[in-house]
Amino acid sequence: MKKDIAIAGVGGQGNLFASSVLCQYAMEKGLNVLGTETIGAAQRGGSVVSHMRISDEVIYSPIIPPNMADVLLGMETLELIRHIQLLQPEGYYIMNLYSVPTVYSNLGIDRYPSQAEIRQAAQKVCPTGYEVPATYKAAELGNPQMTNVVMLGALIKVDDFFDFEGIKNIIARTSPARFQERNIAGYEAGYALL
């Protein structure tokens, strides 16, 4: 058994918490887990990619090689495309329908691609994908920073490797007390999106 999951987003979207929850779940199942993050120059707003490798055999590297990820969670649309090469054609992606304009696109030097262009590029690599308005749902619930738990809920809905209650319990245990109820609500809302 092997499962490689990548989460691509920008700093401040909660990649690290989401990957921690997934790794904790796998460890509690008695599986081997290696994970790491690659973080861009800026903590908030810079590129962040989390790699999680889960297996019942020995894992030799925490970095997912190109074309090996089973799942790619795109917390931001352009970051999904920047890291789509990690995803194998037989895998799937979940794309948050949320864009964070780059500095160059804000200055008019570059053009931020449309969601249709991003969708088309993603489907060239992997035909199976899901789209969720995770950040908008999180904002509707009171805090856009809950995007990560909304995305976790969507992931659990489509991936039978994970158990809804198991992930929910880990979110409850590992969330700071003041965010616990909101994080659970965000997770449940994300599950209902698909």
C-alpha cells in the first residue's frame, strides 16, 4: 500500500496544519509516514508545497518525485498548475476555486491565467479533478483561514483511504481550543461541497 499526497498553496492558507492532520491519521493507522514542506521566500503569500508519503513499506525520501503523487490538493489555482507535474495521470486533483494574484500580474507585467485555462492545463496532465469554492465557503463560515479544513473535508469525501470521523477527531484534538468548533464546522462544510 502506498499513497503520495501533495498540497500546493501559498503561505497563510494552512498547508502545514492540513498535512499534519493527514500524517497523524496515517501514523495512527500504523503506517510509515514521511513528510516535508518546501516554502517560498515569503511565509505569507509565498509558495508552499507539502509532501506526504504514506506506505506499509519503507519510505526512502519525503519528496514526491514527478508523476508519482496520487493526490494533489491545490489550495490556490495557480499553485495547483505550478505543481501539477507531481501528479500521476491516474491520480486526481482537488482545486480550490480561489486565486491570489502574483506581484507580476498586479503590476501588469504578466497575466494571471483564467480558471478555464488552469482547468484545461490540469486536465492535460490528469483527467480526474474536482473543483471546490473552499476559500469562499470558509469566508462564509466566518474565516477564510479555514480553507485548509474545508479542503480536508472535500478530500475525505472523494478518497476512501481516509475515514470521516477519524480525520474529524484529529482536527478536534490538534486545533487550538479557540478554533476547534470553527475548524470542525469548516471540515464538515467541505465534505458537503462534493
